[in-house]
Amino acid sequence: MVYSPLRSFGRFVLAACAVSLGVASLGAQTPSTAAPVGANPSRFDLFTGYSYFGAHGQLKPAGINYSSVDLGAIGSGAYYFNKYFGGEINFVAHPDGKNDGLYTASAGPIFRAPMQNFTLFAHGLAGGAKLGGPNLSNPFIYHNPYQWGPALTAGGGMDYDLPFFNHRFSFRLFEADYRYIHANFGPYTPPPTTGQMGGRANLNGVDLSTGIVTHFGHIIPPPPVTYTCSASPSTVYPGDPITVTGTAANLNPKKTATYNWTSDGGTVSGTSNTANVTTTNLNPGSYTVKGHVSEGNKPGEMADCSAPFTVQAYQPPTVTCSASPSTVAPGDSSTITANGVSPQNRPLTYSYSSTAGSVTGNTSSATLNTTGAAPGTITVTANVVDDKGQSASCTTTVTVNAPPAPPAPTTQALCSITFDRDKKRPTRVDNEAKACLDDIALNMQRSSDAKLAVVGNAASTEKAGSKAAASRAVNTKDYLVKEKGIDASRISVYTGSQDGKSVTSTLIPTGATLDQSGLTPVDESATKVVSRTAPVKKHHKKK
């Protein structure tokens, strides 16, 4: 057996890989904050890296041991039919061993178990091996040239997914394979020999590898592009603009998406995910805008969407109105307020009419003038018309109160005259009374429909006072009738209960009533009038 110091190193590497396997297994069970990449594993994996071959076997019957090969390269390609199963082609080169060399090419199934951040795999391969040696040059020289023979491989390993480049690469923490190789070098020639020794070799070796895995494609195809869109606002009046916004999902950021829009009504424009629809001249009804997004011609790289919208007919305006104040005196004014609203904000024109009085104004406010209007209720109508000819009207009322009734007529006390100065003619109307009686006549002339009550009074010390009181009243009436021309039918005479030689006068307008309490009508036919110019009676003494 030939001792190789690097064989101990190879065993150390093997042990380190075993430890790495345990650590990686624990790491795979620990939750990670990184986004899982195992949900959509690659379709094809290409592995290149370093390989160490730990040979265990002899050339028979010479009994010469093969040495481990520390330097080697490995390359493999695996194509996966689904998430777990695929086929692999493997090529390993160990060209520079101490007394030998080895090349293997094999193929077979491979199985994998994608996990979060890690992937475990196992494979079984069969193929051919090109084995040389063992060779030795001192003290004897013998040589076995490279010879092809069958090779079987079984093993597995673990890959760690690298986070950059969209998880394009993985680091193969280890690949540990058991490899069996058989080679027949021909008839055996025992040493010493300077030529081919011959013999047969059966090698059982461990192949340890590490390197970089490059991923291509995906088992699960990328999700298809989806496209949704909506119109805002979805209900408009003719002429109102509409904005349609499309939302595409699952687009490939490495590709450029193109957009286009169509509509079965109006004019649509836009080359991005936003379009504008012009609804001018559209008839009321329902319409649809359709959008299309594409980033390629393959299935799943394009999608359509549709957004309905409705054009509704112009609605007529509405109007409400009120009057302030709603009750006025004759001739007063009231402010009429009309509140017109167009659902589509069309311009409005105002006009007014009334059943009485006059109303002026052509805006939302007008004035009702009640001059000349009879008491009662006036109806004011307000009309609004938009620029499309659609109209609405409202009414409000104003009450014109009747003028207040004049106060009930009342009697009016006029001036009084006294009869104390002429002792001998105590019932005659003297010159002092003329001023008062002239004033009474003037009031009677001003109030041509008024009546006059003349009340004569007597002093309590007078003899035949009632007769004197009646005479004073009759004499006063006589003066007014004859001297002032007052119609006698307008003057009534009474006797009163006041203590004093006097006559009081009361003006009685039409509709007024004289309070006759304490008054006694005078029988004018039984009372003789005493003229103002009547002579003083002379009294003769009895002899």
C-alpha cells in the first residue's frame, strides 16, 4: 500500500461535508425571513466544481493499491420533468493522481426535495469509467494505460440557494457519491516489467464535490398576465369625460408591455394603462371600453379587460321657492327666492309671474309689489329653464292683509254755555254764548252727517228747574238753526242732571251712540222759544 499524505486531507474534507450536511439540515428547519424560492424550482440545473476521489481498491493479482486523487473537476447537467424527478448526465475528471488517473461519464435519474433556501438531492448513475494505473517508476517500471470499464454511482448532496440575481445560482455545499469502477487491463505480467502489467481492478471510492449550480427555467410556468380595468365615473351625462384605468398583474419586469384601448361608444384615447373616453354626442345608454395588454405573443403574455359605463339622459332641473315675508300689508313688498338646481350643473334662466300685484327679477331672487292688489292670497310662480330647454316651476303664496277697520266712531263733547249773567232772562242765549255756538256750528258743518245733542241743565236752587233746563236747550237749538243754518233734524234736545244753569253739547258722528244715561228728551212742542232779543219782562208791584 502506498501512503499518500493527501489521503488524510480527503478524509478530513469528507468529515467536514458530513458536518455541513447536519448543519444545513438544521438550517433548513429554521424559519427564514427570506422569500422562499422552492415554490417554483428550476427546470434545468448546470453544476461545475471541484471533485475529490478517495480510491479504495487494488490491481489484482499484483496487489498494488490505487491512491486517492486530490485534484479533479466535475460537471453535470440535470433536466427535471417535475418538481422532484429528473434525469442527469455527469462527467468527472481526475487526471493527475499519484499513480493513476480516472475519467467517468454516467447518466441516470435524479431526485430532489426543494426546501426554503435549500435543496436536497439524490441520484443513481450508470456509465463508463476510463481508469489508468497504478503506475510506478522506481525501482521497477510498470505501466497500465487507460482502459474503459463500467462505472456505477450512487449518492446525493445539498445546494444552498444564493439570494442574488433572482436566485439564479446555488452553492453546492457538498455532493457525496459512492462510485464503483471495474477495469480489465489484460493478461497479467508480474514485475519487474517495463511494459504493461495487466490485471484487473475493482475500485470502491468516495467522490466528494462542491461548486456552483446555475439554474435555468422553471417547472411551474410564470403566472399568466391578468388585466382588470374600471371606468371613473361609471355613470355620466353626455359630454362628461371618463377615465379608464387598467391594472395588469404578473408582468415580466424585463419586458415592455404595450397597451391599446377600444370602445363601442364615444372616442377612446390612450397608449398606457390609462385611457380617456369622450362622450360628446353619445345617446343615453350602456357602453363598454375594452383594454388589451401584451408583453409577447405566447399564451399567458397577454390579457384583456372591459369596463362598462353608462350615459344617462339629461335630467330636468328642480326648483323650490319661498316668500319673505309671506304676509304683508297692502302696498308692501315681499322677496321671492327661487332655488333652482340642475343635476348636471347646466346654466339656468329664471322668470316669475304672479296672480296679482307685480313681480320683477330674472335671477334667483325677485320682488313682489302688492300695490293695487286686493286683500287676499297672491300666488307667485317661479320658472327655471336650462340651456337644453328643460324646465321646472314652483309656486309660493303671499297673503295681503285687509286694511285695519277704522276705530268705531265716538261722541265728542263740544263747548258749554252758561246762563248766569242775565238774571232776568235766565234762559236766553246771550252774546257771550255766541262764540261757543259758532264753534259748534262749525263742527256741524265739517261733519255734515253728524248729529248734535244739546242738554240743558238747571241749578238746584231754581224754581221750575226742569222747565228752565228745557228752555235753555230749546233756545240753544233755535240759535243754531236760525242763526247758523243748521238743519233742525240734526239737533236733539235733552235735559240733564248737572247742577248749574248751563247747556252742554255733544257731537254724534255717524255710527256713534249717545249715552243717554241721566238725560230726558225735551218735548219741543211744549216749550216756547225765548228769542235772544226778547225784552225784559217788567213786574208791577201790587197796591
